[in-house]
Amino acid sequence: MKIKLLCLVIFFNFSVYATSNEILNESQIHKNLRCLVCQGQSIADSNSDFAQTLKMVVKDLIKQGKTEDEIYNFLSEKYGDWILYKPKFNYENFLLWSFPYLVLVFGGFIIVFLIKRRQKKT
Amino acid sequence: MQKTIKLITVSLLVFILGIFYLSLNRSSNYDTKFLVGNKLTDIELKSLQSKEFFTNDDFKNNKYTLINFWASWCAPCRVEHPYLMMLSKNKDIKILGINFKDKKINALKFLEELGNPYDYLAKDNNGKQSVNFGIYGIPESILIDNKFNILKKIIGPLNEKDIKEIKEIIKS
């Protein structure tokens, strides 16, 4: 009896986990997709016709077993990278992604230089 | 050393200002004209008038196909309709009309009233199919060749200039 109960609990936990994971993924994807006909809104925040359609398509793609990246690739193929709030890392966006790190390194370099200069003076 | 830092700082500032200048001068109007040159795949559309499905096989023998998304509730679709009627007389092009989020009875009434320029009539009741074509509003039209290459994408109602350009593409 105890084993049966344990199995039931494990099964229930797994199904709850799977459902919550699916919901989480779907809303996460919605938040990263730009509503092209709205002013600065993601499809998660929009009730426009276009956003509703896109939500249905995302649901279908998840049902088909597509991963988050595959969904983004499909939609950016159709609407361009503009549809994604988080731009992809490719040669066009290389600077966008690497610039903050370059600035960080450069800033560190300046700080080290200033500290050394101050040490020399004292 | 100080000179180097100054030089790097100035270069960085010039670079940032340059990026700002270029970005602010760029058109902020989004469109999907970048789709020109891409291929349309996996076409599967329900017919508006029967239970048939249209797939890529139905269009592969057409030299050119113009895919037009329209609806009876769409005012700009009425504006472009005479141009579609004009284009439908051209034998080198077939027109596929995809009725978008519309009622069949209203769609047929619209065509009865203004004429039917379409060689194929399909429907996209919930708009899901439109995503496959990169559509985000109607009317939109896509000109493809027999290999399903996108030759032209027109966002908004067709006008005289668009028809002229389509005819030129067909001629060449």
C-alpha cells in the first residue's frame, strides 16, 4: 500500500513538474517575442490580433516538440531578428554582445593604470 | 601611456557617437522585405470553397504566383481590389487569395460585389498560416516564381506602381 502511494505521489509530482515547466517555457517565450504591431510590447503583454496569433503558433510549435531555440529560429526566419527581444549571437550582433566586455576590460585597464600612478606618486 | 589612454578614449567616444548617428538615421519602420530571395516551403492551405488543400504541388507549374492576403472587413483590401482584377487578366501569373480571419459568407459576398481575381481561393481562419508567410497585417502580397523563391513582397494595398513592377518582373 505504501509503495503504491509513493508511486502515486512520484507520478503526480512529475506530471505537475512537467506541466509547470511547459507553462513556464511558453510564457518565457512570449516575453522574448516582440509584438510587431504594438509600441514596445512583447506578445505576452499584448492582446493585439497579431500577438494572439503568434501565441497560438508558439503553442503549436511546443506541442510539436520544438525547443525554445527552434521556435526563435523559425520566427526570426519569418520576421527577422527584430521579433526577438534578446538578439542572437552572430557576426552581425558580435559587437553588441562583446562591447560591454570590451568596455569592462578597458575600464579595468584604466583603473589599474591610475592606481599604479598614484602608488608611484606616494 | 597617458597619450594612449586619451587616444583610446577619444576613439571610443567617436565610435559610440558614430553608432548613435547611424542608428538614428536608419529607418525605424519595420517591414519584412528582407524575405525577398528566401523560399516558401510547406504551403498547406485549406480551400475556401471546398474541403481540398492547396500545397506547393498546386503552384509549381505556375510561372509566377501572387499570394494575396485579404479579408472582407479590411478597407485597404477594397482599395487594392481593382489592381488585382487588372493583374488577373495577365496569363503569366496566377493569383492565390488567402482569406484572412474572415467569415466565408462575407468573403464570397465581397467577391460577388467586386469581382473575383483569384485563381485559387484559400482560407486562414485563425491566422496561423499567415505566420508561415511572414505576414503581420493585411493586405500583404508575395510574388513567387515556380521554384517558390520570393521575388517581391508588398506590405499594404497594391497600387499602380506595384502592378507595374510586378508586370516588369513577369516580362523579364
